[in-house]
Amino acid sequence: MIIVTGAAGFIASNLISRLNQMGYNDVVAVDDFSRADKEGNLLGKRLSAQHGRVHRDGFGPWLDAHQRQVQLVFHLGARTDTTEFDKAVFDRLNLHYSQMVWQKCAQYAIPLIYASSAATYGMGEHGFDDDHESPFRLRPLNPYGESKNDFDQWALRQEGQPPYWAGIKFFNVFGPNEFHKGRMASVVFHAFRQIRETGQMRLFRSHHPDYADGQQLRDFIYVKDAVDVLVHLMETRRASGLYNLGTGQARSFLDLAHATFDAMRLPRVVSFIDTPADIRGKYQYYTQANVRKLREAGYAKDFTPLEQAVEQYVRQYLASGSHA
């Protein structure tokens, strides 16, 4: 069996689709399954006939009972809201829960691939390198990023480890199955809805002298590419450690907006609004993954070009309201 936590979420549900396509049908979905707006993400997925869904609160005892049948755990479940500032929520769901998963995978010798985040890099003042010294000098901008970095630090200190582990620092992932994410959905998702409703797209104005309006830069990666990497790490397991997961090429928000207009076959109409004062001081103007370690781990496939990925996402999924 392969375990996927956060199974009803964005990246995890895309991963289950890929596993099913590869012939893995003995997949156990772990989540709290309490949100009706996420059910579409699991519609049509082939899960373990015997176990299927396991509530996240019972996952620890379940793993104790069934550990001999488990081949690998993808721990992708987390609280991901960067606007949430209750540290206790992140300590419980992102730090302590992840520690429990790690400890059981170490105890039972189960390989573990878990979700970290590029939010650990903060403003990027220490660069975007996934070496094992950087987590101890990074300064994340919010409790979400802190919780992910806290776990990375904790994992790196552990003597008891799973036989293989990888902590994946996801950059700006976009693609199908993010209907439920609200404010946390990708810029492509919001751009599509705004353009469809108003015929135009509003982007945040730059408040940094080195960046023109719309030229704030992010490393945007299509979720299908992210899943390709997760599968590669599952199959190869070359070297345990932290891995950046981005394309290695920063692109502007204006590029993203233009690609969305083009995919919708509509004229480009972009205007700018002030970045809200409450986030202006913690706004990232540049992120770009250093993917050298990922390439050294044998991942050689090209990432989908931004315009091609946006075209597919808009026309195959957003326009029809379809899930992957």
C-alpha cells in the first residue's frame, strides 16, 4: 500500500490520479474528509479496497496495526494558510503531527516523502538553496513558513530516520483541483475567474524600487510536473534530504496574467492596485528554486513551459470546472 496524507487536497489528489494511472490502486487516503468542497478531488480515484480512507486523527494507530503492508508514505497533509497567525494550529497540524508520522516511519522502516515549502525561505535574503545548513539560518515570514522550517530543522537533527526520506520544498504550484483553496489558490485560478467576470485582471502594484508593476517574480510550477518529481523520488530513492521543487526559472506575475488571457482567447487588460498594507512588509518580490540537487538525484525531465501549462490548466480544467 501507498499512503497519501492530505489526500483530498490539491497536490495530493493529483498525485493519487497519477498513481492510479501507473497501476497503483492500493492507495490509502488520509485526511479529515470534513469539507464537501474537496470531495470532487477524490471523485473517481481508485483507493484500497480494504482500507480506502483513514481519518487523519486515527492514522497513527492505523499505521501501528498495518505497517507491514505499507510500502511508502507521502505526507502531504498540512495547514497551508499563510494568512493564519495562530501558531498553535500550525504546531499541532504541521509540526507535531509530522513528527508523529516521521517517528512511525523510522520505527517501521517505511520510506517517507513529506511536504516542506518554499515559504521557509522568507524574503530570500539567504538564497534559495536546499542544503542542510540553510534551515538553521532562514527567517520565514509567517507561522505557516515557520512551522515547515521548524519541522525541517527537527528532521535534520534526528538520529532515527526512515530508510529513505525527502522533504519537498514546493514553490508556487498551480493546476487542477484547487477549487477549494480560496485565497490560497494560485494566481492563475484567481486570474481566470476575475477575467471571466470582469474582462480584466488586477495585479498588485510594486512597492519596491527595483521592480516595475507586475514584474514581481515567482518560480511557478505546474502541479503535473510536481507530481512527476514526487513519483521519481518514490521510484529512485537515491539520496535522502531536502529538495527544492520549482522549475528553476522565475517568471513575472504579468507573464502569468498574459498567459491566462491568451489561454482564454481574450485581449490582455491588466491594471494595478496597491498591495494591502497588512502584507506589504512581508511581500516576496523574487523566488527561484535552485534545482541542482534534484537534477543530481536523477530527475532529467524538462518542466512544462509556463504558457503551455497555463493553456492546459485553463482550457482542460478551469473552463469546464473539471478535476484531475
